[in-house]
Amino acid sequence: MRNLIMIATVCGLTCTSSAVADTYSYYYYSLEWVVDASDSIVEATVVPGKYKGNPIFSTATVKSVDRVLKSINKAGPVKDEVLATHVAGVKENGAHQVLLFTRPDPKNPGKREVVYCIYLNKVVNPDHQKFDPFLFLPCHTSSWQRLEFSSWYCLAADAKGKTYTDPKTIIELVEKRIKQDPKRLISKGNYLKYLPKGEDTDDHNLLVPQEK
């Protein structure tokens, strides 16, 4: 289970009321946002690099580019390229078939970074009624942190908070979004509050494309 950061909301040291609440905040990326924020989207096989104790040093090597879905000005990763992933909790064993969203790395001219990664491993869940995709979606626990890819499940959420677990369906949704505007490229977005079904006091935030 992913590491959580507890955020305490305190009224003040001199507050005599019991208005002190503990809550967890989660920040997710919508499928629409990651499509629009990437100048390249490909189906690829990647090998995660050794985790060095800090997300800023995380990398993944592209073993092969199997299919191109989006490429603005011929952008995209190439075979054997090492990408900055900026993620935590990535396992290091073996290669993985993924849907890879990338863009130029602003901190390293001429290099690329991973915006998002969807593992194309279909979710096998023996008890679907108790399966909450939002427990496994890549997320971070504050708006300034890096995303944490801590699960190999194939998962994605759209801008309305609907989740998807089927690789074919997710790829079709990505292709549909790309066809709306193949050259669309954004850098900003808005976090919208999202509350999963049932009783949940946690703070869920979903990044969606910024409205014009």
C-alpha cells in the first residue's frame, strides 16, 4: 500500500473547540489531461531503472516502441532511450508493456520525461464489488509531489471520475481524444474535487484540462 502523508487541519494553538480534523489528500491525473499534456503517446516496452531512493532520480529504458498513437513534430521516445520518470515506488523486475505518455524534459534540454504511464496488464480481481480503482491509480499526496506508480494494474480515470481497467478500452479512449485535436498540447490544468461512492472523508482531486 502506498505511503500516505497525513495532513492535520488545526484551528490554532489557542483554539479551545474540537475543530481539529485529520484527512488524506490524493491527487490524480485524468486521461484527458495526460493525452493533452503529452506531445508523444506510444505503446512501448520499458524496463524500470534501479530506484535510487529519490523520485527525482528515477528512470526507465525504452526496450521497444511498438505503436505510435500521437506524435507532434515527430516527437517520441526511441529504442534504448533512458527517460526521466520522476516517480516513486516503481518495481525493478523485468520489462513491461505500457502506454507511455512523454514530453520534453524542461530541466534537461534535448531529453524527454514521462508524463504518465499506463501498464497494459488487465486487472484480475476475484471480488470486483470490493475493488476500488482509486486505491491503485497513480497519485501523489500533495500538489507539489511527483506521481507515484506503485501498482502494475491497468487503470485510468476520465475527467468525470469514471475509472477503466480494460487495456483495449483505455487505448480506444486515448485514440478518440487524440482524434479531436492531434496537435493539442497543454501545460496547465485544474484540480477538481471528486468524491468516490460510499462514505469517504478523504480529499480526492482530479487534474483535468484547463478550460479556455
